[in-house]
Amino acid sequence: MADVIVIGAGAAGLAAARELHERGVAVTVLEARDRVGGRAMTSFDVAPHPVELGAEFVHGENVATWSWIERFGLGTIDDANQPVFVTYAEERLWSAGDSARRSNATAIWRPEARARREAQEGGPDRSVADALKAWTDYWPAKPSDDDLRLLRNAFAELHAADIEDVGIAGMLEATYEGDGEHTHYRLADGYSALLERAAEGVDIRFGAVVERIAWSSKGVTVHTRDSRFQAGQAIVTLPLGVLQAGDVEFDPPLPAEKQAAIEALGAGNIGKIVLRFRERFWNEDFSFLLTTLPTQLWWRPGEGRPDGAPVLTAFFGGRDANCFGEMPDGEAINHALRDLEAMYGRELAPLVEDARVVIWGNDPYTKMGYSHVPTGGAGSRDALALPVQATLFFAGEATNRVRPATVHGAIESGVRAAREALEAR
């Protein structure tokens, strides 16, 4: 019998399990999939180099992920750490320099800065959409329809939710303080390689789909489809989307305060469409291409690699992700191609050699991309993170108020939950 059961082998679960394992605690990890990583998943067959289908970047030079990167001797691709943005708007591609000189370019990325000023002045908690309507001084020049669409798309891919769905107060809790500059590094061997190294030496049971967690002050019994496991404590790293869906029964039910926190948060959707082409048709003068189109944001996953293949990734969130998630893969791929054809003015279907569509909201073991805080939900991440008695502990990006929606935030939450469990033993 394990001392602690960890539910989920994503970044949070592996961080918790490693912390306990290295302190001599008998720990068993139950993972529904046949792999570790959760929402981090690398493809090794789209290109001669790794291509991320889930988490893509290490965001910042000071984040917790670096402790694993350095410990396991892994390398990074640093070219995207000084991101170059180009823009598609008004039916044309704008170079990086021209994009920066557009009159409303800065405003597209700065609703959080304006919201912080309003909060300091004692303004109300309201949706970002409602706030933008009230901020008559927000735009340097009268915004065009394309300016508004660029802002909506930039916000949706950053927050996995639309401006109508995110509240100011909860958004401002996520300061990412201490992470460093807004830099972006890729893992040379892919995120899956990092998390597989983190899993080494840990007892992980794959294909263990948890259905019920019976708990009391005396311990837990975790029921999967095929087995049951007992321990003194459990660390739950189930994604918020799974908790909200009620796919796992807690017996007895979680306290009302915990359930209220689950319901108060938002489980946003994120998707990717990865396309490999026979040849390049784009200028390699960008790290990111922000668009007014449903595919929202494009980048080059081979950027900075000597063997970089002609591959583009579309990254999109919120309602656009939901729309793509309702399409068959072939239709979603065709929509992405039409967006690229509109931007580059040429037929591209004959150049496509391979494609992948991943909509994380459709994944049965996540049911989401990453979390956000709707209006009135401030404080809910902290409430979700609180232990229940000395038996149940909670981790995952949705429990990290300061660093949600990131791998490093999930790692931090796992370490925190493991230490809470140790202190309560």
C-alpha cells in the first residue's frame, strides 16, 4: 500500500510524485493515458525535429521548469526568446516593423495593463469586454474592426477564453511575478522528453482511469475501472475540466467551499493545427504571426533548428477553438489552409504533406486547454488549492493563482501539494 496516491501524471502530478519519492515516501501515480505529460505532448513524426502538440514554450528565464531542464541535462532552442511579430490585418501582411508602427499596435496586447490601473483606482470587477467598452482612453486611435479582432484573438490564445468570459479581478491575480522577461524558449528534445525524464524512478500505473475517490480522515481508496488503490493521502491533479464534468466521484462529496471554487473557475479551450508542407512559401522573418482570422496565431516550430522543416502551427483559443473542435479533422485542416491562402495569396493544398489537429477541450482526460477566472471568481484558485482535512490535496495549473496556464505553474503546484501532504502526515 502506498503512503500517497497521486492522480494524474502531468507536470503537476510528476512534480508532486518526485518530491515525495525523493523524500522516501511510498507514492503511486495513477494515469488514465498510456503516457506521461498530460497537456504536454510532443510529436516526433511530423518533422525531423520535435513538434509540440500541447505545451510549446518555457516562458521566462527564472521559471521552475529550468530546474528540471538543468537537472536532466536537456537543451533549449532560444531563437524565440526575442519574439518577432508580424500581423495579418486589413487583408494584408504587415512586416514586424510595420506591425509595430500601426497606431493601435500596443493596445492590442495591453488590456491587462489598463485593467491594473483601473483596479488600483478601485474600479469594479467586470468582464474584459465590458471594461473595454468603458475605457474611452484605451485606444490611441479609433479602432478598426480588424484592430478589435486582433485584440480578441491575442486575448483568446493567451487566456484560452474570450474577452466576455474573463473577469478583471481574477485576471490580475496572475502576475507571473519573478518569471523574468516575456521570453519564450523551446525544449530541444521536446516537452515529452522532459516529462519522461521527470517520471523516471516513479511508480506510475498507466491506463488507470479513476472513477471514484472514497476518502475520510483515515485515508483514501481510489477506484479505477479495473482496480482499487489504498493510501493514507491522495494528491488530485485532475484538470479543472474533468472536475467540473464530475467524471470522478468523491465519496463523500467535496466540501461546499471546494465545489464552489471548482464551479467559479473557467475551463477554457485551446487547439492547434500543425501543417507540414513540401516547401516553404513564407519569409522566415517572424516568430509569431497574429491574424484577424479564426486560426488566430501562427508560428514556426522549427525556428532556430538547423533541421527546421517547413512546418507551421496554428494556435487558437476560446470560441474559435470550440468551433474547430466541432469539425472533423479534415474540415478543420481545410479551414486552416484557407486562412493561410488568404494571407499568402496562393493555393496551398497541393503542398501539404502531413497535418495534425489537437483540440484539448475534446480530450476526454482534460476537457480543456487551461483555466481562467470569470467575473466574480477572484480567490477561487486559492480555494481550489486548499487541502481537505489531512487527506486530499490539490494541484494543477488551475490551483496556481500567480502562475496559472503554464507548465511551470503546474510544477510549482505539485511541489506545494506534496509538501502540504508531508506536513500533514
